[in-house]
Amino acid sequence: MIDERAQLGENVQIGQFVVIEADVYIGNDVEIDHHCVIKEGTIIEDGVKIKSFSLLGNSPVKNKKMARKPREDLQPLVIERDVVIGSHVTLYKGTTICEGALIADHVSVREQTKIGKQSIIGRHAMVEPDTFIGERVTIQTGTYVTGGTTIEDNAFLGPCCAMSNDKYMASGRGHHKGPVIREGAKIGHHASLLPRVEIGKGAVVGAGAVVTKDVLPDTTVVGNPAKPLITKK
């Protein structure tokens, strides 16, 4: 079903059972596979490819218990040119996916998030609200990016990394703030980052490390709690 108020460019390929709601803009040479839903107002630029069963422009839900209720005045989802979106992906309103990014299968990207040019979000990753991801960032399979996180250009996060933004664990105290991962830093698989920690430019966090304090630039840390790696001469 395509709403008559949607605007489609030239050479748009649309599969079976696709829903395109009112005021959606779709550029030229876009490919939309079977069973996708494009919610009202979503903007999709030229050359975007969307695989089956993806939901784009979703609105967040809430209940009384939530400490951080989502905003209701979110801007439309924007997907810039030449982005590739896998199957069973959910992208929320108020988010921008920049040119040439790859969003793999079964990824969820929440509202008020920006994913920079040529970045890769791996399969089954979860990106929570109010997050900034720079250019040419790689986030591998199964990683959890908590709300309020900053990840600068050329950073690398290995499979199944996790992070948190609530020091007091749902007590209602304090301000929710995720880690800051500076340019070119590398996070090993299954590493855990606590709220507000800063991983310095070019730093390396070893596999399975638990980071409780800031990591200086160009420093390698390992262990639980993570400490600088000291090599014997």
C-alpha cells in the first residue's frame, strides 16, 4: 500500500506487501524489498537499499515506570544516499543515517541518534537514544550501545561489547550518560564500559575487560577492573 501523499522518485523498486505512509519522500534508484513498512514523513535519499521486513520511522512507546520518557516532538527519520539497510531492521524517528552507512540484519537504532558516513552497525546490535556515532566507525555483531553515548570517527567495537549509562541502576538518582569513545579507539569483544568513562584517542580495551575509569590516549588496558597493560622488557 502506497499512500497517495507519498513522493517517489525515478526507478524506485518496491517488493510485495510494502507499506509507504503519507508524506514519505523516496529519492531515485531506491530498492525496497518485500514486507517493509515506511512510516509517515520518513526521508529516504537516492540509491538506498532496504531488505525485507524492515520498519523505518518507528515511534517510541512509553509507560509510567520509565525514568526517561521519549520525546513526542521527534523529527522524521532521515536516511541519506547509498545507505544499505538489512532485513528485520528497526530505525526510529528523530534519527539520521548518513551517506554510505551499512545497517546489518536485526539491528535496532533508537530515536535522536546520528550514524556517520561509511559506518557499519553489525548484526543484532542495539543503539539506544541520544547517541552520536561518527564516520567510518565499526560496531560488530551483538554490541549494545547505551543511550547518551559518543563514539568518534574510526573507532572499532568488537562483537558483544556492552556499556551502561546509569551508575545507580534505576534508582532515579543522577543523570544518565554513556561512555565517550574517542577517535580511533578499539574495544575488544565482550568488553564492558561503565557510565561516563572516556576511552582516549587511539586507546585499546582488551577482550573481556571491565572499564571503570577513564583510559588515557594510546593506552592499552586489560582485566577486571581494567588496568594499563605493562609489558616486561
